[in-house]
Amino acid sequence: WATSAHNHEDFLECLRVQSEDSASITKLIYTPINSSYLSVLQFSIQNRRFNTTATPKPLVIVTPSNVSDIQAAVSCSRKHGMHIRVRSGGHDYEGLSYVSVLPFVIVDLINLQSVTVDATNNTAWVEAGATIGKLYYSIAQKSRTLGFPAGVCPTVGVGGHISGGGYGLLLRKYGLAADQVIDAQLIDVNGRILDRASMGEDLFWAIRGGGGNTFGIVVSWKINLVPVPATVTVFTVQKTLEQNATQLVNRWQYVADKLHEDLFIRVILESVNSTTQQGKTTIRASFNSLFLGGADRLLSLMEESFPELGLAREDCIEMSWIESILYIAGFSRNTPLEILLNRTQPSVRFFKAKSDYVKEPMPEVALEGIWERLFQLEVGSGQLIFSPYGGRMSEISESSIPFPHRAGNLYKIQHLAYWDEEGIKESKRHISWIRGLYRFLAPYVSKNPRLAYINYRDLDIGMNNLGNTSYKQASIWGIKYFKINFDRLVHVKTKVDPANFFRNEQSIPPLSA
Ligand code: FDA
């Protein structure tokens, strides 16, 4: 796998030769001698941990503007032994789309971001480099009663997001983004462009949740759009420890996965400076919700299923589904919808995240242990997000697509540690905090294996050897993300990319490698 400066000169020459228009491909290539190289590299980086002077940088960034540019990038990389990383939105939690310890090239799909909505047939074609914000915006331009079940943060890229599953507040009603994919265009290791019919059902199954950068480069997805009511209702009810947060979160564990599937209530847990207790630090649980219907029906459902929360009419805000996307993403009311077209987040911080699945409610003592750990960090540095399952998620089979976490899960936890100061000391302190929290939660979450969500990528749970990874080594992390689907993913990989050209620290290995 050795790559030298010599390979990379040959690679660039190959791109020029293979391209139909060598002058135009030159404008899509950035090497460290270009003045815009660093800004192109850094533009999509969403985690400052991988944006330091010590972070390994690519030899070349290629930003294809059409399918044949991607085909040229794949075939020239293969020919000249270049290692490639594929980037769409750059949100990978461990930076795998733009960092490698091997000398490498980034194929960055930022120029491929068109979205074509067919509101008559309730479908859309969306290019991999589009963000989910742009997808939501484009749907809303055509219809108030169509939506799509993908993530919360509008800057997330469709390429990586759907490759790993992709969920948001429509999860309990419609499942994952990947559940709604009905066709795709993929460039395979031989540089061929395939669609669902030509790739076959095995490969089409694998790319819908089996993780990015493994089976080829997704150029675009064809997705089913889903019906949403013209009026939805949102609320955020916040409770501190002094307002019975512990008992309410405990109760939430028993009801959240059993609520009507039109109702999704997640809980965001963090420490805050109390406004009522002279600035004393406390824990705040924010019950943050989307309901697919009006406030009257929501209030009566809440009275029946979760009266303890005390939801009042003044907590409920009725709006359109697209406005709810802005609300849930944290934008203030009346923010123009065009904010969804913005590819950059208002603030990018250092962070490390982990995930867990919960199958039995945790005892209150576990919640108290979480509070204790949140108190160890400064306000704004630690967060847990509990997202309920149930509803449609329990009806889809574990092997319908590679994402296996369906019936039997009450909720998923996302653990997050954030910081803003540079330097190894701060990074070590926060990472060791989140690892400690993860160890503490072990008795209360899924076991044997302890399950995880690939889109919340966590290299702590296991890693490939980039040169030659065995099935055994990869299964350490693979079973946690994919359970029994891991074997089928390995089988598909062995068939379509036996030499393991598309690879990273957590890509599916072929059996021969
Ligand atoms: P990026 O470009 O970094 O790619 C991620 C992985 O996919 C990499 O391995 C990459 O090589 C590969 N890849 C990218 N494009 C590809 C392509 N076209 N073909 C093949 N492989 C490709 N998740 C969620 O489910 N719900 C949520 O609400 C959120 N919210 C959220 C907020 C924020 C701020 C972040 C940073 C992340 C999330 N996520 C999330 C996680 C997100 O779904 C996950 O990081 C996705 O993989 C990101 O996809 P991008 O294209 O942005 O990332």
C-alpha cells in the first residue's frame, strides 16, 4: 500500500489524461501548493480534533463535478496505488472522511449536491454531496405535506448519513433515512456506474446502512418521501433536579418507546447554571419533542401516556414540518428557511462521542451516577441524548438493511464531550471523562456485545489494521454496529472489492484480506 510523492504526480497526470477536458479537471484538483488547498480541506471539517497542525493532510483533494470525474479518480487511484477517502458532508465523528495515517487523496463530493423532488410520485433523487438541510428545503419548496426521516443537524451530508442509517425525529413513524432508499447510483472499484438493477440486491442491501467508504462511492440516492401533516406540534419542557428531573427521566424510560408513533420525545441531559438557585450548577433534562398533529390531540395523548411531565398548552407550538426542522435544530422562530442551505455550522468545537442501546430501564441510581459525572465537567462540556425507539422501528426486521437495532431497544444514548481549548491536556481530560462515563454505564446498557451506532463512529470499540485486516479483528467492532448482518456485509465486500481498495479504520474487510 506504499504511496509516494512519485505516485501522486502520476495520479495527477492520469486524471488529466482520463478527463474529457483537462483544463476543467485541473480546476477541481487541489494540492498543498494551491492557495485554496487548506480552505477547501477545512471547509467541511466538523470536529476540531481533526483540524490541527498535527492532523495528517491529503496529498490531493479532488472535487468531482460529474460522474466521469469520480470514475477517473477511482481508476487513477487504483492504477497508481493511491489510498482514497470519500467525503460528502465531513461529519464523520472520527474524521475518517478526510484523515488517514497513510498518504491519501480525498474525493470530496461537495460539487455534487443537486436535489430533484418529484412531488407527484413522492420520491426524490439526491446527490451524495447535498446536505440533509438542502434536501429538507427542496422538499418543502414542493410540498407542505411531504417530509423525510433523516437527522437533526442540517449540515450533515447525505452521502455518509444514509450510508450509515440516518435518523431524526420521524424515526418512530418512518424508521431511518436508509429504510426509504429505493435506488442509488454507485461507482464501484472498477470505476463502473451501477444502479439498483445493475448492482444487484446484495450490494444494494449493503450500501443502505453498512457504512460509507466500503463498497464504492455513492453518487446519488433515490428516496421515498413520507407524508407529514400540514400542522405539527413541537415542545421542549425543561426540568432541573429541583423540579424532579430524575423521577421524570426515570418515568420517560418506561413510556417513551410505547407512545403513539406520531409522538417522539427525546431527552437531552446536561449540567447548567441554575437561574433560580443563585447560579448553582444543576442538571437539566430537556424533553424535546415533535408530534405529527395538532396541539389538542397531543395534549390528550400526553394526558393518557405521560401526565407526569405536566405538558401545558402554552408549551406547545404548532407549525409546518419544515419549520419544526429549524426548531429542533435550535434556530429561533422566523429564521428564514434558507438557513437550511448553509453548509457550515454556527460553531465547530472539539468533541468525542459514543453510543449505547438500552433494553431495560436503568435504575435511578444509574441516572444519579450520570448526574455525578456531568457535574465533574464545566457547564457546556458534557451531554447525553436519549432517543426513543419503538413504533415503526420495532416493525422492521433486523436484517432488512445492515442497521440491526430494531425491536427490543427502548432507546439509544448518545454520549458527548465537547471542549474549545487546544492542546493534548484538554483533549485527554475530556476523552478520559467520556470513557469513564461509558465504563460506568456498562451494567445498564446492551451487553455481549455492547451495541453501537455506526454513524456515531467510535474508534475505541475496535479498529482495522489498514494494511491487512482479518475478519476476526474487524468483527470486534463490526458485530457491535451490525450484529448478525456483519457476516453478510463481509460476504458482499468479498464479492465486490476483494482487494480492499475502499477501506478505512472501520470499513468491512473482504475475507481474502
Ligand atoms: P462524511 O463526509 O464525514 O462521511 C462519513 C463516512 O461516510 C466516511 O467514512 C466517508 O468516507 C463515507 N462517505 C461519505 N460520503 C460517501 C459517499 N458518497 N459514498 C461512500 N462513502 C461515503 N446522525 C444521525 O443519524 N442523526 C443525527 O441527527 C445526526 N446529527 C449529527 C450532527 C452533527 C453535528 C454531526 C457531526 C453528526 C451527526 N450525525 C447524525 C452523524 C452523521 O449521520 C454521520 O457522521 C454521517 O456519517 C455524516 O455523513 P457526512 O456525509 O456528513 O460525513
